[in-house]
Amino acid sequence: MHVHIQNISPGDVAVELLVVGVFEGEPLTGSLKNLDTRLSGALSNAMGRKEFTGKWREQWGTATIDRVAPQRIVAVGLGQRNLFDRPRLRLAGGLCGQVARRLRSHNLAVILPDELPCSPADIAELLTDGLLVGYWRFDKYSSVAGEHPLAEITLLGVGEPGGEAAPGVQRGEITARAENLVREWGMRPANKLYPEILAQEAVRQGQAHGFSVDVFDENKLREMGMEAILGVGGGSAHPPRLVVMRYQGGGSRTLALVGKGITFDAGGISLKLPAGMEEMKFDMLGAGAVLGALGALADLKVPINVVGIVALAQNVPSGSAILPGDVIKAFNGKTIEVTNTDAEGRVVLADAVSYAAHLGVDWIVEASTLTGAAVVVLGHEATCLVATNDSLASLVLQAAESACERVWRLPIYPEYKRLYRSNTADLKNSPGREAGTITAGMIIAEFAGSVPYAHLDIAGTAWTPKSPLNGTKSGPTGVMVRTFVKLADMLSR
Ligand code: BES
Ligand code: ZN
Ligand code: MN
């Protein structure tokens, strides 16, 4: 799929589909007015009859029967101009993608109203990212797969090709490709994606984008003293892996991105209930976001060093599985009493995060589908942030805002510590329901040592039952790829 910029009148662009964005309650002006005139006022008449009002996400379409170069025009409502912001711009891109998918278009052009509250580069980036993410469908196992007719996307009204907006197109293409890759991994079921396979995917990403990849197998993990990841993965026929990726963008400082990669979470001996358990194939999306972000950072040549660490394991019950009450020692020597084998994410992350700290990195930012409680707190609308360091927390919040991904910070109070005290070990992994998302983050923070640490609980946002970017399709979102990229970019300056 190729995205390019053209500076010609929308009525003259030879495409199957032209999408025009229209604000609610605003008359058509400039190039849209011109287009409408060439169509004998078809759009303005529809607006006059209130057939199309420009309300947010509203759509109206017409064939152009050779009056203008585009064969079909679809107007999409952008809502009130004063409510329009960057997240809406990305969602508007998603709408364009959905329309193109529905109409099976081979090519499309997009034109938005003038004087949007962002730079041409920002418009190009958010539109491109939203469009490519909105268009994507998972069809790997479909017998009618490979039907991706959309080959050419033209952005109009953002200046000249090679101008100010061009780097935005490139950024949007790079992040969208990474997000869609993460989503594909998320969709793959546990029999097609287990730790060895995801580790292989990481190796392939390293080769494709130019970063180094080390895979620790079960023997190496034993040698390293990583009992935590070995314990969680011990019940499965598919052994666990810890993958360490290094992107050397330069400079003296290193950001560690860490991800939870449970390729299936049955709960282990503390078995989950059957209803909806199939969704737990998504429990590797933190790791997915880290893998995807590394490729994107390398493509964007962000001038910072990033080490990506993902802890891959399958959490299933068997005779070799970890038992409730078992005590294991993590990489940094701290012991964990596993009171609930279904609180496995924090256990594997104990090894991964303490390994990041051991590497002497400057910041650790970790993403995981960690707690059902995070879905209770913020639903599917925002990611929960638990951070030990205020300046890192504010950078993460800024990066998320710039990425159009919602993140909301929860507090750490020392009083919560008693909830995960253990009589047998340094701490227990399952404190119970009270402040469940916070205690989960605090437990992992115990393994970050003195390194500034931020935990992103993406349980509600990595997979959503309804995605505005994709119509109502449920599934993985690729969340945190864009936030990671923006954060690395900010830290590199
Ligand atoms: N992967 C789950 C969390 C999860 C739940 C993600 C729902 C997405 C949707 C995690 O491993 C888990 O099972 N957490 C437990 C922790 C509890 C036992 C302390 C939970 O949230 O119930
Ligand atoms: Zn889990
Ligand atoms: Mn679990």
C-alpha cells in the first residue's frame, strides 16, 4: 500500500473513491465548493435536505457519473469544528479506511477542511496511521484471504509532494505497519503462536529492521537464575523464552521497553473459568507492542538506545506446573510466594524487569495486559499508568497524548505495601482485589531497583470489544506502539 501527497483539485484526482471531510454546520468552501458545483450541487443539496449534516462519523455517498475525475465521493462528518482534535483526526483516518474496505476500493484520495488545528505533518501522520490501521483486517486463516485491493492512497490539501507533510506520511506508515503487525500476532491463537514462535518473530524483526536479538532458552534461563519465568512456563509443552533486543540509535542513554508475553493465559493451576478464555491468546500484547515499537524506532532512526525485553511463556496447568504456595527466586534474588498462579504476568516480569535494571538502563517502561481490575477502573477507554518516578510519569503521559493514546495515572501509596506481604517469601504475587492494578504495578516495581520505572496496564486497551478505528470490529488494537515511539523520540532530545 502506497501513501502519497498530491496538490491538485479534488475534482481532478483520478481515483475510485474520494473521501471528503465536512464539519457540522459549516458551508462548503474552497476546493469542496468547487467540487460541489461540478456535481451540480449534489452535496450541498443533500446538506440542505439534512440528508447529510456533518455530524461526527456520519456518512453520505454518491456516484459521480463522470462529472469529475473521482468515480465516487463519500462525505464523512467530522462533527463540530471546536470539538475536533488530534485523536479525532486519527479516527477520521480510520473512517476513511473503513469506507475503502467496504467499497473494495483500489485507490482513494482524502481531503479535509482547511485550517485544522494541527500542522500539515501532523495531519499527514495521523490520517495515514488511522487510515492504515482502520483498513486492516485479520485474514491469515481465512479461506478467502489476500483480498487487499487498496493499493494507492492520496492525501490532498496538505501541500506539495516532498513538502512539509512528507515526513508525517512516513511516520504514519511506519507506526501503522508496526501496529498492524502487533494486531496480527494478537489474533494468532495459542496453537499457532507460542513462545518459540514469537521469539522467532523477534529474530525476524531484528533482521528486517536492523537491531540485534538474543533469545534465552530454558537452559539459559536456568543458568541465569530466572526461576520466575521458568516457573510460569513450566506447565507447558512449549518452553518459555526471554528475548532481549537492542536498537543502538546512539547517545549515552538507554531506554528499556519491557513487555508481558503470555502467549496463552489459562491461569495455570489457579485455572480460569471457561467463558471467554479464548480471549487470553491476547495476553502477549505487551510483548507485541515492544517488538513492534523496536522495528518502528529502527525505521525512524530515532537517536537513542533502546533495549526491548519480552518475557514469553504459556501459562497452563499440568503436572509440571507451578503450584499455589510455591516459592521462586527471581533474577535479582528476591523471592516470590506464588499464591495464585493466574497472577503470572507480574511473576515473569519480575525476571524481565530485574534483568533490565541489571543492564544499567536509564528508564524502564513496561506494558502488560496485567489485571482485570484495570478494565474495571477505566474500561476499554484508557491505559492505567503506575509509576515510581514523577518526571518519567509525566513524559509517558505527554508521549501518550502526542500518540493519541489515552493513559491515566494511578497513585502509589506506601500503605498498599502490606497487601502483598508474605510470611514465606519477600513478597506474594496475589494480594487480592483491593487496589489490584496498583499493587500489581508496585510488585513489579520491587524488581526495578532504583531505575525510574513506569508500568502500563493495557488489559483494557490492548484488546477492545468495539474499536472506533475499525467500525465495531473487536480485537487487538496495537496500543502503546505509538506511545513508545513518541516517548523514545522525546527522551532522545
Ligand atoms: N491476563 C490476566 C489479566 C486480564 C484479565 C487481561 C482480563 C485482560 C482481560 C492476568 O494474568 C490475570 O489473570 N490477572 C488476575 C490477577 C489476580 C489473580 C490477582 C486478574 O486480574 O484477575
Ligand atoms: Zn495474564
Ligand atoms: Mn493470569
